[in-house]
Amino acid sequence: MPNKNIKKKSQKHPKSPLTHLKLWETSTLAKALRHTPERHREFTTLSSMPIDRLYTPEQLKGFSYAKDLGYPGVFPFTRGIYPTMHRGRLWTMRQFAGYATAADTNARFKYLLKEGQTGLSTAFHFPTLMGYDSDSTRAKGEVGVCGVAIDSLADVEILFDGIPLDQVTVSMTINGPAAILFAFFLANAEKKGFAFDQLGGTIQNDVLKEYIAQNSYLVPPEPALRIVVDTIEYSCRHVPKWNPVSISGYHIREAGSTAVQELAFTLADGLSYVQACVNRGLDIDSFAPRLSFFFNAHIDFFEEIAKYRAARRLWARLMKERYNPKKQESLKCRFHVQTAGCSLTAQQPENNIVRTTLQALAAVVGGCQSLHTNSMDETFALPTEKAVRTALRTQQIIAFESGAANTIDPLGGSYFVESLTARMEKEALEIIKKIDRMGGMVEAIKRGYPQMEIAAASHVYQRQVEHKEKIVVGVNEFVMENETPPDILKIDPEVEKKQVENIRKLKLIRETKKVSAALAALEKSAKTDENLMPRLLDCARAYCTIGEISDVLKKMFGEYHDPGIF
């Protein structure tokens, strides 16, 4: 028989996490704060999003592992778009390169490939970005300075000479005249015996972002959008491995946006391209798997990781909800990342190596598909060979020494990261819905909505730096006097003379009748709904220059002038 003298233990209910938190706050934390107050009255991300002292299950009420997190390669792709991610294949290491002449840049390409780079990324000088030839008065003093000078197919032939285009993927960062450069690239591949279905790579081609942030546009938004859809349609049918648009948040962030604004405006641009393609009559599954994205990697480590995770989840949910594609690939947000150029400082430039390392690590932990790491001297000029090698070695050390690529989504399940991811997704969706109510991104641009939002965010951050609410090491704190500037790459003024002479020679030896016929056919097609890519290819084959082709498009569609909205 049981001993009646033994008292039964009282059945106490276990304390909830919230009760434990309150006990910790009123006892352990309270005592500590009396002796050691916290450093700031408020802690925020770089984008001024408030950060709680501690993250617990309380911040994740309603969180569902299956619905919100899931597994890599499975909807909603929060943890990655592929089942094995970097365990199966490392990201493409794609250093941005382009300066002076096509021959100079070709030599840099070959150097980077020899040093272990796995993909090429082309930087064009500003006249090319704006559709001007190097002999234009608008190009004077700019030829080859911030990228490579490309005026015609003749330059592209030199640029990619000796590059195995069927083995190395190529990225080209150009937007307004992107379709023209794409035509040059295809015509060059054709001449060198590469079939179009062998070619892999990306052309940025994100014109909507140009009206929002970078301002290197060619024609007004509506015809520009039509040309983007032309490139997408043509790629689907003839260049199936090619990414015809890289929807870019990078320049939106560089212009001063917050992380949430970068996320929202980028996905809203993407939805605009998708809708335009659907309106054209393209099947969603024929083009959506080839859409790619391009994000910034700024200095706030956790905010950036949460942004990438939120981007994958939000894009998948929006695509499924609005278009319900049959292919899972149509829901995947594949993206390239570049470390933040705007975070680099001219003061104490060696510090930029540390900044870039942290940003690159965030991109890798966040699940990028390709990555560019900025060089420490890019605030002064295009990078030197030594600086760009160090930037590439940064990626290689992360890949092969850090262990960061050994597991998938290593911060998944973190109370802080999951809470931040959910909050960024929620706030970005609110912005996207606001743009929807305006009638889409083109209408939002006409109203100046994204431009004004970015300007306001940029102003807030600048004031924070000026008042030392945000510390930038070497700029507003830990300053050194009388710093010695580093050795930088300088472009010889002879480059401009040589490039102008090359155009003159080209115009003497090419067949004038073919040039005139190709340009006239392009003008005629621009009056119709015909896809312009075949006509642009004919112009490229005839050695028409980028300026001549751009002039036809401007004549037919008009020029865009920034409305100067404040």
C-alpha cells in the first residue's frame, strides 16, 4: 500500500518563455543596466529598422516551419533555390572588369580567368551606357575612363577574342542600349562559330531601374519596356541558356534606398516585366525561369542576409499568387550580388577590404548564385591588378577556408534572422501593393514615387552620419590625418584618340549600303509591333555603331528627360 505520510508533489505548470523573459528583464538585466548602461538609447539596422535587445520565440508568433521556412529547393525557397546550394556548387565568382580599350579589357579578362575567376562581368564606359559613340561630343573626356569603350561589333570581336563563350558565362552591365550590346554579342558569337544555344550569361537590361536610380536611359519608359520584352522573347526562342534581364536592386541601393526599398522596388520592377511579357502573349513558364536578379550587399550583416531570404520567399509567393506557373523554376528568385560600392571610403582605403569581406560573407550565407567583390581602391578609380586580385581572393577564402559554404542557410531558425526576414517581407509587400494601386511601376515612376522615397532615405542616412548616429570608420570617427593615397589605375588620354581613330577607320572600310539598309529596316520595324532583335542583329552584322542605332531608336520613340521631381 502507498505510504500515506508521503506528500504529493504539487503539479506546477511550466513557465512560458514570456514569463522567463520578464523574470530575466526584471532581475538579471535590471541589475546589469544599473551598473553598465547600454551604448545607445536605440539600436537600429543600417536602414534604421529598430532592433530589439533580444529575440525569443515571442517575436515569431504564428511562424510556421513548413509555410515560412521549409527546405532548400522547395517552395517558398526561403532557405535556397537549390536542394544542395553551395554544397553542390559554389557561386560563380564574377569580378566586374572593363577599362580603356577592348584589347586592355580582354587582357584583364584572361588574367582573372587565370587567377580562378569562373565568370566574366563587363563594365562599359559611360558613353556606351548612354548610347553615344566615342567620337561624340557628349563622350569627350569620358572614353574608357569608367569602363570599356564599345562602339560596334568590331570592338566586341576584340573584347571576347580567345574567350571560350561556350564554357564561360558572360555578364554585361548595361541597360538603356542593352538590346544593342546583346546584338553585338550574338553577332560576334555567330562569327566565331558558337551556336546561340551554347551561350550562357546575363545582360542587365533593367531599364525601369534606370528611371528610378542610375539615369542611363535611352528612350521613354513605355518603348523601353517594349524593347526589354523583345529581348526576353528572342532569348526564349533562340538563346535558351541566356538570362535576358537582371532585375537590379543594386543601383537602387547605391542611390540611397533602404534595404526594404531595394527589395520592394526591385521585385515591383520584376513584376512589371513579367506582366509585360504575359501581355505580349508569352507563356509564363517559357520565360520566368530565365529571369534573374541583382542585389546589393551592404554593410549590415544580418539585414542583408534577411533581405536575400525575404526576396526568395516574397518573389515565390507573388509569382504563385498572381500567375500560378506550372514549373517550380518559374517561382525561383535567382540572384547575383555585388558588394556595396557606396560603402567604400576614400579614407583609409585598406578598411574597404574588411567591409567587402563582411558583405561577401553575407551574400554567401544569404544564398547568392554569383558574386562580385569590390576592390579597395574603387573610390578613386577602376581597380588595379593587385586590388582586383585581392578582391577575388576574398571570395576564394570564404569559399575554401571559412566553412561558410559547408551547410545550407546556417542562420535559418535564428529568432533574430527569422523575425527580420518576416518583417522585411511584410514591409516590402506593403510598398509593392502601393505601387500596384498606382497602376504599376511605370506609373509610379511618372509620379516620382520611388525617386522621392529613395531621396528621402538617402537624406536621413546622410544626416545620421553627420551627427555620428551612424559611425563610418575613418570618415566620422577614428580619422587619420595626412593620409597617403594609394597607387591607382590611370587611363591614358591617348585611349580616346585611338578609339576615335578606330571609328573613323571602321566607317571607311564597312559597306555603306549595308549600314544604310540595316538602319532603315530598323526604323521601319520600330513603327510596328515587330520584335526588334532580328533588325538589331542585322545592324550589328553591318557594323553599325551604337550611336547610329541609338539615334534611330530615339528618332522613333523619342528621348526621355528626367522630370526633376523633388
